[in-house]
Amino acid sequence: MAEAEDRKELEARLKRWESTTLKEALAANPERREEFVTTSSRPVKRLYTPLDLEGKGYADRLGHPGEFPFTRGIHPTMYRGRLWTMRMFAGYGSAEDTNKRFKYLIAHGETGLSTAFDMPTLYGYDTDDPEAKGEFGTCGVAVSSLEDMQVLFDGIDVSKVSTSMTINGPASVLWAMYLAMAEAKGVRWSSLRGTIQNDILKEYQAQKEWIFPPEPSMRLVVDTFEFGSKRVPQWNTISISGYHIREAGATAAQELAFTLANGMEYVRWGIDRGLRVDEFAPRLSFFFNVHNDFFEEIAKFRAARRIWAREMRDTFGARDPRSWLLRTHAQTAGVSLTAQQPEMNIVRTTIQALAAVLGGTQSLHTNSYDEAYQVPHEKAVRIALRTQQIIAHESGAANTVDPMGGSYFLEALTDELEEEAYRYFDRIQEFGGIIPAIRKGFFQQEIANSAYRYQKEIEDRERTIVGVNDFVVDEQPEVEPLRVQEASFRAQLERLKRIRRERDSKRHARALDRLRKACEGDENTMPFLVDAVKAQATLGEICDVMREVFGVWEEPLLY
Amino acid sequence: MPKKIRVLIAKPGLDGHDRGAKVVARALRDAGMEVIYTGLRQSPEDIVEAAIQEDVDAVGLSCLSGAHMTLFPEVVRLLKKRKAADIVVAGGGIIPEDDIPKLRKAGIQAVFGPGTPLADIVRFFRTAAKGA
């Protein structure tokens, strides 16, 4: 056969090259290190050739863009048709403060909104809760009530712009507020586009902003799948997120594997509820990190699409091709930002953003250079947004589909990451699935081990971080400060007080009571949540009811 | 055998970012110290109680949510109140430059930002514990 002969010929030539040209070169100039590895400590060979892709057909492994298995992208024309959504994650202080930041970003050309909530909101506490002490608006916006949500989107046409909300434990409550806010503006739910992160599994594994134990939390997630598929059909009811898994220390392969394994767990729970897979799978979306290692990151996105398409079609029996598509948001790696010589973060972010684009992301956030110090100030955010615009309009990367496809190195990396993900799927299976593995601390320990190894590599100077362990300068970094204003805090407390004073207390009590009964039973909680927020129940009050019914999670302690 | 240095690594407030705290805990353990990790969502009261119960030489606080100005000084204040001011307190996290002198003044003996070598942190706790 011609192929086998070609292969033999190639092998022979490679051997010849190794024993002559390469050998002489190495004798004259040894390589810089004995072993080269990626950011995730994956060994990288000197040279990749067609031999690394042997036996792996183009059609099966790659396919054309817009066709199974979508390795080359989910759309036939990718960015030639429509650029990715430039979606900057933003939030600090009060709803008024963040509303201003949203408008600033829209004015500078961002094409989707993304909301960062403060810690109390993420944990389902109101701003005036004792647990919230010192945390108001520091790393996101405080939203305790429907009125806060209305202020947050004041003057923004939510029928046109898509909105992402990074909220997990109390995701369904914040979504209920968003729906009620839209309704009050006269916007039909069926026209709303956006995403709630709503990925509770990775909270237990990595981000650690959980409230309730896994089982009731999963029930709440499936409630949103069911409700969304019927009432808010264009909404992504989950963003299955590797981002935080990676930020917590995971390698690229762990990020890929844990995220997809979580994704499959949500699919199982949806099916167990009695939903048809094609009813809800098209509204599952993803969110990946994009770290420093350019090629490994691109490969990760491509491997993710291929695995997801195969699992959805072959394991879960999805028939609707939209169920096979892994649609994803991406964010540059916050953890890669350095406090030393912070301006260099602009360069890091550029490389990472380019990798996300070459990886075929649908949506992108670029970090600001001052984020090793604080929530970013306006100019830093604008530079980060401009970075995406330069990639989109000046670099040429958006002019053809999957420009890196066919690179021997990239295709080999894609295959390797895929294989490693399947090895992790098997290990998770040995624990009896995702939730038992969480209870035993499997993911948490894997991530902590990787984080420690990475830090040791920096410490031992096996890994160079420019400005941190090499190329160091002694200078005071110049970062324009951004502070949450005391006045915003006081105004927020006042608003909460007024809401509690002025609301119809009977309607409020009744709504919370009905919510409690729904939580205790097995009805879908979403309609009750919408009623409760309309009755001016606050986030904290609603979550208190749920905490009472569901209990709270305590994580296994390890480091 | 000399007594092992005992350190409490604590996560005050609601912040869930535990990568740094865990890496530091492990580095101190590898350097031969006894490390107690509190886990997440500890109030300053919880932390002080644990520090006293565990009879530690030092406490390392980690906060990346921006609530450090409220939470770190509160730990120092409560330690004083409990007559345990000999326990050394250090902190780390996403902390703006301007806040560092204020934290130092409030009794946080060292503030470690992103990129601090683990060796520096180990050295700090070793020296601090000897002084205690």
C-alpha cells in the first residue's frame, strides 16, 4: 500500500536525519535544556512530523468546520462570518458603579456583558449580613435585591445585548432577578440571550463558592435546564467551567478532563429528570481558561470540541447536531498575571488571547494588566479590550478557519490531551462518579498537587517567569488605584432598609413560604423564585430558606 | 529535638481562592513546620480561637477578595484581646501597594503579594517563631 510505503520512507529519512544532520548539530551546539515541557509540565519533543499523526484520518479526527467532530470549529466560516463576542467581565461596588462600567465598555466596542458579583452575593448573603463584613463590592458588584438588578441594567437594552452572569450557588435566584428585571422593562423572556454560570460541580472542586451540598445543588441546576428550555429558550442555563479549575492550579489536561466530566454529569442529571437530551443539551455552554503555553492551549480547545461531540452523539444519543457543539467562552489566565512589572501582563494577555482565537472560542474576556493588585481601573480595561480588537482586525488571525489545523505539533498535542482526558474519565469512574470523587477530595488533591509542583518549578528556576524569577528590576510598580467608595456601601445599605420597610410584607411572607414548600417537595423551584424576587424578597432571605431546607456543604480539608 | 514551629494558615472571610494558602501550607510543612490549615470561610473569631487552641507560634492569613483591610487587623485585635499578642500574624493575597503600610501599622508583621518566593515566606515564619 502506498501509505505504508510512504511511512517507511519517512521513518527512514527521519532516522537518517537523526544520525547525521541532527547529531552533528547537537555535537556542535547542545540544546538549552535536557527536557522541554509545557506550562502543564507535558514533555515536548524536538520535532513533530506526519509520523506523529499516523493512522489518524483527517475526516475522523478533524472533519471540516461546522461538521462532526468539530475539531476545526463549530461554524463553517468561523470568524469570517462573525467575530467572537468581546465580553469583558466587570463588577465592583454598587449596581450604580457597575452600570457605569458596563456603559463604558459598550461605548468602547465590547459586544456582550459579563457580570462579576461580590463575595457576599456569590454566597447568597445580602450586603447587610454580618457574614458580608468588609466584602462589599470588593471583587464584584453587590446584588441583594431585584431593585439592585434593575439599577445594574438601567439604560441597557437587554433584548439586544447578551449578558453573562458569573454566579453559581445562588445562580437560579440571580437569574430569577434578571428575568423579573427584563419583564419589568417589557422584554419578552423568549428574546433574552445570555448565560448563568450555574456550574456548581467545579465550585466544590476549585472555585469554592458553594452554598448547599451537591445533591440539592444539582437539583437546582436541573430546575434551570427544565425551566429554560421551555420559557427562556435562547438562554444558556449553564457555563461548564474549566477556568476556575485551571486557576486553582490544574494542568491543561486536568482542566479539560474535569470540565468535560462535569459536563457529562449535568447531562446525566438532566436525563434522569426525564428531559430528552436534545431538549436541553443545545443550551449547555462552556468556559475555558487560556494560559501561557500557546500551542497546548489551542490544542485544548480543539480536543474539547472533539470529545464533547463524540460523547454527546455516541454516549448520550443526542440526535440534534446542536447538542454536539461545544460552544465556549474563554478568559485569559488571571493566575499568570504578575505583580512585578505589571505592564508585561499586556503582552502575556495578548499571547493568551491569540491562542483562544486560534482555538476557536465563541466569546473572550481579556484580563487587565493591574489585576494582580485589584479590580482593574478603566484604562487598564480599555487596553485589554483593545487587545482583542487588534487581534480581530489587524492580526489576520480571523481571516481563515482554524489557521493552525494541520500543524504536526498541534495535532499531536490535541490527540495527547484527548487521550489524557479519557484516562481521567476512567479514574473518576473508579470513584463511582463526580460527586463521590468530590467527597473524597480527588479533584481538590489533584489540583493542589499540580499547583504546588508549578510553584516549586518556579522556585527552583526550572520555569522562568519574566520579572518574577528572572529579568527582575527593582522598581515600584505604577498602578492607578481603584477603590470601592464608602458612599456606595452606605447607599446600598439604605436601599436594602427601604425595600424591607416598604414592601408588602404579607406577599413577601407568602412567596417565601411557597418557595420553602417547593424546595421541600420536588416541584421546579424556578417559578417560585421568580415570584419571591418580585415580592421583594432579598437574595439573603431566599438563600436562608434554601439553607434551612437543603443544609450547607462542608468540604473535606486538605492541602 | 527542638520543638517544631507551629503555624496556622487561615482563610478569613468569604474568599474561596485557596490556591495560595494551600501552596504556602505545603511549603511550610516541607520546611519541617507543623501546619494547621483552617479551611475556608473562617471569621476572625474562629481563627483566633484556633490559633490559641492549637498553641501556634504564628498565623498566616490569605485573602484575595479585597476584604483584607477589615479582616486582617481584626485578627490582630482579637489576639491582643485574648492576651495572645505573642502570636505573629502575617498576610498575603491580592493587596494594593497602598494598603501594605496600613496593614503593617495594624500589626500584620509581613505582607506577601503575588510572586513572593516561597523561600521568603518560610524564612519569615522561621525567624518570627524564634523571636516569639
